[in-house]
Amino acid sequence: MKYVLIVLLAITITANAGVFGSEKVAAGTKSPEKDYDSVNGSITVGDKAHVDNLDTVNGSIRVGENAIVGKAETVNGSIRFKDGVVADHAETVNGSIDLGSSCLIKGHAETVNGSVTAGMGCVLESGIETVNGKITAIGTEVDGKIETVNGNIKLDEGTVVSGDVIIEKSTGWFNSNKKVPQVYIGKNVVVKGDLIFKKKVKLFVADSAKVGEIIGDDIVDM
């Protein structure tokens, strides 16, 4: 997990952000080379807008239906994409990431303290990572790995993962969490990589699912 890189993200955004307050982009705006930055405020992008990077520190990011954006990054706030959004990637530290149906994320979706949810028809061209947060993918294509430390994982409705599904061992700052993660591999799910569990997990794999090798010394049924 890229713990250090995520913390550095907070420092980078703080240094670069220049607007104290919320930013709003009108629906239909066509400014593909324009960035929107904030420090203590949210960023909202209207439906069918086309802009570049969205960066804030203490605020949420909301992107409307069928909009196109660059990277979406915040530190203390959630990220929500409505249906059909195209983005380079989505990152936060303290907040959830909610991807509506048919979104295209050209990179990864990553958070530390928060959940990641990907709706029906979403495509992520890299992976999904959390530390303390649930990962849910419904009818989603993930062209990379899915990884968490203390979060549950739910894959359902034909989700396809090209890489491994990993539960990392709790170490350092995160070693105090004794919760046993639950991994649910549902109907018609395909995991082309392996299921790799570096600590105790509760596991369910549907009869119709296809997965690689199941690796772990302490696996119990859900």
C-alpha cells in the first residue's frame, strides 16, 4: 500500500491550492485545460462539463453525469462521481469514493480512511485500494488489483478483476485494528489473479465465481 505517497498527496495539494472557498463549474462548461483548486471548500462540476484536474484539501468533490475531468484529489473529503463520468483517477485520505454506473477511471481509486464503491458498468484501468474502508464493486471491470488492510471486500454481479485480491497484514499505525475482514466473491465474479490473505479473513465464494489460487493460513467461512 502506498501509505507514504498518500500522505505526501496532502502536502502537495496544500502547497498548490490557491482558492479558499468552494468552486462550482457550470453544466456544459468546456475548458479541458483548466484546473480547479481549493483549500477549505468543495468542488462541484456540473453535468456534461469538461475540465482538467480537481484539487482540494478540506472539502468534497462532486462531478455530474457524463462529465469529463482529469485527476480528482482531496485530503479531508469524499469524492462522488455520478453516472458516466470519465476521470484520470480519484484519491482521498479521509473520505469515501463513490463511482456511479458506467464511469471510466483511467487510473486508480484510492483512499485511506473511507470506502470505495463502484457501480454497474464501471471500468477502472488500474486498481482499487483502501486501508480502513470497505471496497464494493458491482458489475465492474477492474484492470488491476484490489487491496485493503482492515476493510471488507464485496465483489458481485459479474465483476471482473484482472489482478489479485489482497488483504494486507496490519502493521505500524494500523496494527491496533483487530477486526476480521470479510471477503465476498459473488455471482459470476471472475478474479483472474489470486486471493491473497496475509491475516485472518472470513471468505465466501459463490459457486458461479471463478478465482485463482486462494492463499492464506487463516481463512474461515462467512
